[in-house]
Amino acid sequence: MSALAKVFVVFVFLLSILFFGTSATLYLTREDWAANYDTYKESVEDQLDVLEQRTTDLKGERDDLQDALRLVSEDELAKAGTIKTLRIELASKDAQIANISAERNESINAKTATDNLNASLTDQNKTLTTQLSEAHDKRDSAIGAEKVANAEKFRMKRDLDATTQELHEARVEFNSLSEKFDSLELAYGAVEKKLGKDGVEAILSGLVSPPIDALVEEVDSNLRLVVLSVGRQDEVKEGVEFTIYREDKFVGKVRVNKVYENLAGARVLFTAEGSDIRQGDRATTRIN
């Protein structure tokens, strides 16, 4: 509640007291109320003047208090700005302290690294000293071994001359075998042309091994490899080719490249168009 409102409340309260006092006086004295009205009116007006003066004084006091409050608020704002500035400076100091601490830690780490490097170099120096001593010993041994090596070098030169002669003779023999191979290849071509590829394979299969039947155990499509259910105990040899069937339908052809006791690994040579070799397919060296 403002000061002015308080003054009006007091004023009303005093008027109420005055009214009740006047009524009581009239009742007790039974005087003529009209005669006493002017007297009470003057008294009330005097009291009203006093109250108005009091109100004016209270307004002045209120204005003084507002001025004082404004000054206090301005002072508090100035102090708040000072506090904000001090906090900023404090944060800057904290950052400087953190930077100094980081630099101190880096210096400590650098000193530790330097100490470790120094210790490592000391160990390396000891190791190199030991290795140098061993190298001197090895050099002395090498000087002795050099003489033996020279003698071995002359012996190896003689062996090299003999090997060169043997190599020349081997090349002559290789050329002769190459001519024979070319003749055999021409003869093979003539036989294949006459009997067909299946006929030649039938002859070769009969010469290499008896007909063998097997099943496809595993298939690796990415590596184009299959595992057959027959092996060394079934007289399977590397290079033997198996024809793959599914029921009576031709699927493809594989060649054995690794033989185990009861299994054989084979590489897929080719497959029929639109077909692929699967687990459980029948493999055989027979010509169907």
C-alpha cells in the first residue's frame, strides 16, 4: 500500500472518530445540533488542513525515498558492471593459469622425453661398443675365412666350367626332345582329327587309369574348385579329368589337381551353357 493511500485511510479513520465523537456529544449533551455544526465544521476543517499538510509532507518523504531508491539502484547497477568486469578478468586469469599449467606439463613431458632419449642413447652406445668389438673379432675371422673362400672359389670355378659343359649337352638333348615332342604333337593332332577328342580321351583314360566313378562332395563357385569322393586308394592321379553329370544330363568337366587318401580336389575346366556343378552331381572318367 502506498504512503498516500495510508494517509487517506488515516484521514477516513479520523473522520469516523470525529463523527462518532460528535454523535456521542450530541446525544449526551442534547444541545442544538445546528448551533454546534459550525463549531464542529471549523474543527473538522482545521483537522483536514492538518491532514492535507501531513499528506503533503508524506508525499515529499515518498519522493525523497524514491530518489534515494533510484540512487541505490544506480549504485547497484554500477557495482554489477564492476562485478561483471571482474568476472571477465577472473576468467582471463584462469585461462592464463591453464595455459601456464599446460606449458609446464609440456616442459615436464619434454624433460622426461629428453631423459628417456638420453638413457636410450646411452644404452645404444653400450650396444654399439659391444657390436664394434664383435665386428673386430668377426673381421679377424673373415680374414682367415677369406683365404679358405679363395681356395673354394677356384674349386667352384672348375665346377662351373664342368656344369657349363653339362648345360650345353643338356640343351642339345632338349632340342632333340623338342623335335620329338613336335613330331608327337603332330601325330596326336592327326589321331585327334581322325578319332575325335572324345576318342582320344577314351584312349588316354584307358592308359592312365581304369574308369572311376565318384560324387561331388563340395563346390567352391568363386574359386571354380570341387571336391570328389575318390582319392589315392581309388587310383586317382593328378591330371585325370572327370565328366560331371546330373542324372543323364552333361553338366561340365573338371581336372584333378590334388589327390588325398580318399578325396581329390579338381579345378573346373568348363560347364555346359546355363549349368553349374552342384554337390551330389555324378563324376566319372567313363565316356557315356
